[in-house]
Amino acid sequence: MDRRVTKTGKDSEGDITSLCGAWGSTSKATAIREIEASSTAYYVQDIYSRRADVHVVAGATGKYLRTDPNSSCSDNLDSLPAC
């Protein structure tokens, strides 16, 4: 199942805590489990209909979510409005 992300929840430090779209919302932990299990693909689509998939990244403080690194800021999770 593919889910387009149009908004994100963030904590006081700006870290992504949830993903939101027309389908509803899900927590970061659930999204990570679903992406790793290949049961759900989350993505961001910019105004030019370019798709950037959301991936799980292992960071120094644990797993987090991010889109494919590219030259467009409009498809970054951090640039989406709050849900």
C-alpha cells in the first residue's frame, strides 16, 4: 500500500513524530515498522508530481525517517506543514 504524506508531526526539537495524509495519520514508530516490513510505502510528492520515498535511517540516537536526498526542498519531510 502506498500512502502520500502531506503533513508531519514534529516535537519541540523539530524531529518527526508522525506522518499524516488524506489516509489519516500514523506514528513514527508504526511508519518505521511498516516501511521495514515492506507492508506500506510512504512518499512525498512535490508540485511537479515528483515522488520522493520515505526511508528508515539508522542514526546515532536511533532510527528516523527521511526522504531521498535530492536537490528539491519541497519534498523534504521537514518542510511539510504540521498535522
